[in-house]
Amino acid sequence: MIGFIALIDQVAIGIYFLLAAGILLALRRVLVHGRELRSSYFELERDLAGYRRQNALTAAILLLEIVIIVAGVQAVIVPELLRDQQIDALIAEVAADIDTFETPAPGQPAANLGIEPVPLPRSADLAAQIRATPLPTATPVGTLIPADPPIGCDSPQAQLQVPGNGMRVFQPIPVVGTVYADQFSYATLEISGASTLGAFQVIGDQALEVRERAEFSQFVPAGYEPGEYQFRLMVFDITNTLAAHCLVHIYISEPLPTNTPAR
């Protein structure tokens, strides 16, 4: 099915030309048979001309509907498929960061290489000696750092895959997870931290259920002071009762600078 949709998107221009030609031909037949209907004197000829004109008009309408369907596939379905692929790639990247998180350690000293250290003269100026400058290790988006455990995320009705608990965020990210409940009504995304004076502030509403893990919102950290924040998902039923919730701890920071090697 995905391959068929991709094929439609690739040859859409050719499909539009063919459908436009078919619509013009059908409209021409409508005009021709309309003239025949008006110029006919016999009832049988008028009936045949009217029948042919209706068939041509029906064909033009069907071709126009096909044009609308192809345009809908390009405008709605294809972007959704591309977005799902981007979400899957982001989730895979986050999972890879979690699975392969390593702390760099200094290498073992070289031994038995036959290289003797060269002592510096005692008169050498210490300020003129070359020293290695340690470089800061950047923490990219998706890397999890130590944080308090999540709260209430044991229910499948309210899950947050992205942002994850302990995630450092400094650029817009998609909110990925599940949102549903028996007799679901709505859900909210809320955040609490330094910029909200410790109170939870609603930053997004969700009116549709998401029973399979998928992107359902976006979080933009711009405008929030750097620091630790609580990010939670609240799911309510039709009686406005909290059905499920999930709270994770995130760290909002400024965009990390690019490391410049020391000279």
C-alpha cells in the first residue's frame, strides 16, 4: 500500500494531465450532445442525445473526483507517511543513544614502547609550556541524564516516549506516545518549572485518541528558562475524571556550542 501511494505521488503530474484531457473531452461531448438535443425534432433522437449528454457529464464528474483524490493523497497521506518515518528515525536514534551510552575514559598509558620521557629544563618558563586543553563533552538531544523516576507512566493509556525521562531539550521536538482511555474525552500536555513559578501550565490539548505509539504534538522549549522541568500528560474521560497520566523530568538548556579544538 505504501509503495502504491509513493507511485501515485511520483507520477501525479502525468495523472493530472490525463485527467484534465479526459475532463475536457467529456465537457466537449456534453456540449455536442446538448446541441443535438436542442436541434432534434424526433423524440427518439432527443432521448438518445439526452442520454449521451448525461453519460458525458457523469464521466466528467468522476474524473474530477479522481483529481480530488490524487490531490488529497499528495496533500494529506504522503506528508503523514514522511512524518511517521521521521518519528521512527528519531525514536530509533533515542533508543540507540540509550543502549550505547558510554562515558569516555582516558586510554591506558603506553608501556614498553622504548620511548623515554624528555625532561624540560628547570629554567623553562612554566607559562610557555604547552598544556592540553580539555574540551567539554556535548550532550545531544535524546541523551538521558540522571533524573528522578517518572510518575504514573505504568499505564499504557498515557505513555511518553519522547521526551523521555531525563532528556535534555534545547530545540523543538515531537511529542511521541499513546493517549487513550475508556470513554475518552480529551488530554492535556502540561509543564512546571522555573518559568511557570512551580505551577503546571497547559501547553497543548489533544482531542483525538492515539492508541498506537505516534507523534501527537510538539514541544518548543524557546521561551523557557534553562533548568529542570516536569512534563506531564493528563488523560480525561467524558465525566472530566482523570483516567491516566504520565509525568517525566526534562532539562531545558541553551543550544550547546560547537567545540573548537585548542591550538
